[in-house]
Amino acid sequence: MEPGLLLIPGPVPLPPRVLEEFAKPAMPHYGDAWVKAHRETREMLHDLWSAPDAHVFPIAGPGHAGLEAIAYTFLRPGDRVVVVSNGFFGERTREVLLSHRVKADVVSSDWGSGPDIPALREALKTPTRAVAVVHNETSTGITNPLEPIVEAAHAADAAVIVDAVSSLGGIPLPFAKLGIDAAFSASQKCISAPAGIAPVAVARSLWEATDPETVEGWYLNLYTWDRYEREWGEWHPTPTTISSNLFYAFHRALLLVKEEGLEARIARHVKVAARLRDGLMGLGFSPLGPTNLLSNTVACFAPPAGVDPNRLVRRLRDEHNIYISGGLGPLRGKTIRIGTMGTQADPEIMDWLLKAIRASV
Ligand SMILES: Cc1ncc(COP(=O)(O)O)c(C=O)c1O
């Protein structure tokens, strides 16, 4: 298949140095080189989450594996969880949690708006084990402010679980400073690695308050991952076979984040997202949400009257070899979505895209 310019909201194009690692012959998933890469990966994940004391794990699986690992390890059937939902991935969180037989109540607000904090405070008057929220709602291009959510949850003695799939590495997410209890992300977005690794972070307080004996399951039980680190750490620190191509590519992608510096990387996302937004608004497109909540990793815009978003997505693909996405759920046929994550956050790429859009509307 002819490669195109991948500007969907993840996966993103791999940087050449990551691609080089991904294409190498397979290597053992244990031994000295693996132990070293694993140790460095954990150190870099501590930096990326800004959480030096948290337990961090590179779980092999998609972002959802991170959510399920947190659910298996820290939630129990019958626990009440309040899901703050304002988009497709908020609804997905609820669906996943319900499958774990927790009681998932939703504090919802319109797609494209911010979280309803007064309604959250009200919902937390009933005893609650945890509040779950999507930091960056990839379906609407809205970044949910976490501070008021953490504050309300902790005031009610509830833990905070954060979906950081489309924010980690692109939008500030100081896990420890915010007081988040557990969070997960995915390798294929702002980190710009291949899909298949879910970085998970857990605060020490939640870790120590949980009895490992009460956790069901093995692979997505984070205490299993911890046990292998402690007991097999000298030669085989991960419990199962992880693709060496994937693991070393992920390690390389984290090295690139470190080389660039997290602050500089986040500043690059701010700048490029603003350039794209200005360009789109100049062409008559309108963002879905209020200016102060617009995401720096995904743009969700409605086209000007008379322009069909699905037709625009197709024309960009067929005539310019550029892949962007359409709307999800109720936004299908109403919006377009463009990723500005990791490698996509490049001013020249955005200018190229805007030129193609101008020629296609
Ligand atoms: C906010 C958010 N959460 C969860 C997911 C699911 O990630 P994965 O497909 O890696 O499981 C996505 C994927 O786009 C996402 O954007």
C-alpha cells in the first residue's frame, strides 16, 4: 500500500529513528540488553508522567489494555465509579467499566463542552470509589481541565483515573502534582511509537492501599507486572513475551522525547495546533468547543456551509494522499478531525495540509 501522510488523531507517522528500530530483526525479550532498555524505559516514563514515585508499567497492548489493567487491579464488582463524560471516549470508558461489573454513573455534558463540575460535586455526595475522566477527548478536540475534577474527587475520598491516551507527551499532565491516582496512555499518539504499548502510572498511595490478594486475573493484574520486576528483574523483568521490535521502538521514541525535552515538545504542540486552528478558521471552519478548552493534539472542526466533511476527507485521501478523520458518533458527517500529535506537530506539515484543504473545499 502506498504510504500517505497520516494526519488522523493517532496513530501518527513514526520518526525515522523509531522506524529503524522497529524494522530490526527480532531479539530476545529478556537478557542484558532487554533489562537495560526496560530500566531506561521506566525512568523515561517517570519523567513523562512527571511522577518520580509512581509505579509505572509499559503494558503490551492498546490504550484500552491500560484502562482494563487499572480496572482489574483497583476496582471490584459493585464499586461505584463516576465517569465524567463529554464525548465518545468518555462513553467508551463507561462501557469498559460496566463490563467489569462496577456501578458506573455518568456526569455528562454536551459533546464539545467542558465537564460539568457542579454536577460532579452533586454526584459525589453518594459514596464513590473512583472518578474516571478522559483528559483529552479525541472525539471533540476538547481538553478537560483536571484540577477541579481531582479536587472534587479527593474531597469526596474518591480516587481519580485518567485516560491520557491523546495527551501524554503533548499536553501538560503533571501526574504527581495534580494528585492523580491512576492513569493510562497509548504509544501511538504523542509519543510517536508504533501502536501496542500502554504506559500506565499508579500513585503509591493507591498501590499501597490495595490488597494484591483481592485482584482477579493475571496478565492485566499490575501486581503481576510488579512481581516480575522485583523477582525476575535481573534477566526477564516483564511477565510475558513482548515484541522486541515494538519494545525497542517504544524505548527509542521515549529517547526522542527526552532529547527534545518535555517542555519544548509541549510548546511545539501549542504552536502547531494554533497554526492549524488559525488556518482552518481562515478557511471558514468552526471549532466544536470554546477557545479556552481547545486541544493542542487534535482539532475537531465543522466545515463551512456547503462543504461535506466526509467528501473532504475522501478528496484529501484520493487527490492529495493525506489521511484525516471524520466525526465520531453524533458528529459523524458533521466534523473533520486532524491530529497534531508528536511527529504531526510540524508547521510545514500543517501548511501543506491547509494548502490541500484550500484546494479541496
Ligand atoms: C482518548 C482515547 N482513549 C482511548 C483510546 C483507545 O486507544 P486504543 O485504541 O489504543 O485502545 C483512544 C484512541 O483513539 C483515545 O483517543
